[in-house]
Amino acid sequence: MTASTRSLAHRILPTLLLLLTVFGPISMDLYLPALPALTQELSAATSVAQLTVTACLIGLAAGQLIAGPLSDRYGRRGILLIGIIAYIGTSLLCAASPSIELLIAARLVQGLTGGVGIVIAQAAGRDVYTGGALIRFYGRLTVVGGFAAIVGPLLGGLLNSVTDWRGLFIFLAMIGAAILVITLLAFEETLPSDSRTTGGLGRTLHDFRVLLSDRVFLGAILNQGFLYAALFAYLSGATFVLQDVYGLSPLDYALAFGANSAGFMVLGFVAGRTSERSLRGTLIAGIAVTAVGALGLLAAGLTRMPLGVVLVSLFLLAGGVAVTSPPATTIALVEYPDIAGTASSLLGMVRFGFGGVAAPFVGIAGAASILPLGLVTVVSVVLSALAFVLLIRPAQIPRRVESETFITIHRKDPSCAE
């Protein structure tokens, strides 16, 4: 790679890391507007069809748990390329699935491969950023990942007006192919060989024990796990709530969700900035906003509420999670630069794993009730608050983030500086 090409790659790297975060949310919810039609075409029950969401979430969790430690040992770039190529293939397999059972299995594998991009983005960011720049980077990750999660149904609704659910999975394969090309051109290794871990499975298990014995780290990932359970319950259940309960068309549903995207981006961006002044305070504010949204959904489940109340509640629920993500991610990862991939994998596993467990409960009463969504989200937020109060709040928040520094891949190349 020539000097000019390397300089271009360095400038593109931050953008590429942000793009890698779209794998998870886009994989999970692009096809949500077509979920009722998919359910009917494959002759599946509502709760069984929602297992396609659950399988993807579990895959995303497991994929990160596997890819994170591997990237700490073998480097980021090779593991990332393997994951993207596999993602393209499994997306095409989803499109060709003739039965709900095969689709669920294919979605599990799609999630496994999609999880690689998420964990590499977080770990590579920790490789090259420190201090305030690290917090802002995690804020941008939240914005892009959350924007993809909210815009996914909007884009899916627009595409669903010209193609069926199989076409949506082909579109996902095309996204994967585009990211593969950019990765081949722009992603240089961010973890030098002398910084990689050794020791195989024994070392990985040791690192897991170290992380999980850290009270602050454990509190941060549990807080995020429970909040993401509420978020994914909302993403899984809102399509049925808005279409079956309130009678919106797939396109109207997507447009209603589109209104959330701008607010989500703004809240995630603001949280990245306010976290520089107070990690703990920003995290508390996010939990509170999420709680208001969850209580609104519970109220709508107990008594019929206007559509506007439900939409505002969904906005607050998602926006509150966006506010919590930058401070909680920073609290979890800042003390572990040497095993950033492993730490990121546990954080991602808990986020998506808890979401995968919560999502099926939303459809337990069928497609015509909001009450399960309200109950799941309220319980999740309460548990997230307990994780903060019992584990994070009493402890000393790491102070390493006070040093505002940006570290490039080669340490002296100014082309990567903010």
C-alpha cells in the first residue's frame, strides 16, 4: 500500500468503523415491515415468526462473543473480512428459505456473522482513540447504530412497496458486499502484533473472569443488557402494535418510525458530548427518559390510548437507550485497552442476548395486545436501574477518560487526527 493510499485509508477508517455498526440493527429490523406478510406466506404463528428476530439477536450476541477474543489474538482485519463474506452468503440463504424453520436457522447464522462487524468496530475504536475522543467516538457509534435501527423499518417499508421479504434479504447481501469492498480498500490492521493476546482458550477464559469480577464493568454491561432488552422488545413488537392494533399500512408504519430517527440521532450525539462532563449523570438521565417511555407503553396496554401517545412513548424509549449507550460503553471499556475485543464481545453479547430473550415475550398474547410490550419494557428498565444503583453508582468511575488523546494506527501519522 502506497503512502497516499495509506493516508486515504486512515482518513476513511473512522467512517468505516461507524458503517460496521449497521450490521446488527439493519440485519434485525430491515424486514420488520414485511414480518406480517412473511408470517402469512410461511404459515407461521406470530410468536414463531418473531423467533426470526430472536434468532438474529442470539446470533449477534454469540458472534460478538466469539469474534472479540479471536480479534484480540489474531488481529482485527482478518476476522472482519471472514465475517463480512459469511454475512453475504447467509443473507442470500435467508432470501431463499422455503420454510419458517429454515429461515430461523439462517437468521441465527446471519446474526453470528453480523456480530463480527459490531465487535470489531468497538474494539478497533478502542485501539485508536482515548480520552474525550473515545467518548465522542462511542457517541457516534450510538448515533449510527441507533439510526440504522430506527431507519431500518423505514427503508424496509419503502423497499417492501416494490419487493417482498425475500428481496429485502437480497438487499442486505448487497449492503454486505458494499462494506466488503470498502473494508478491503480502507481497513488496515489496528492491533499491532506485539499487542495481541496469547494463550488460546485458557487466556480467553481468564480474561472473561477478570472482566466479570470487575463490579463497574459488570454493572455497565447489565445496565445495557436490560435497556437493550427493552429496545429490542420495542423493535420486535411495534410492527404488530402499529399495524394490527392501530391499522397502519407497512409504509405508514415505516414513516411513523422515521420520525424517531432524527430524535435518536440528536439524543445520541448530545449524550456523547454530555458524557465528557459526567458519565454517571448522562447515564442516569438516559435511564429516566427510557422509564418514561416504558410507562407510557404500559399505560397504553392497560387502557386504549391515542396513536400519538404510543408514538411518543416509543420515541422516548428508544431515545433514552441512545442516551445511555455512550457513557455505559465508555465505563465498560475504558479500563481494558489490552483486551478491548474481549470486553466489547461481552458487552455486545449481553446487549443482544438479553434482547433476544425479551423479544418473544412481546407476542405472547398475540398481535392485538400492547400490554406485553409495556410489561417487558417496564421490567427491563427497572432491572437496568437496579444494575446502576447497586453496581455502578457506589463505585469510583474510571478517570482515564479525562485525558483527551487520539492515537493513530502508526502513532505519528497526523492524517488520522480529529
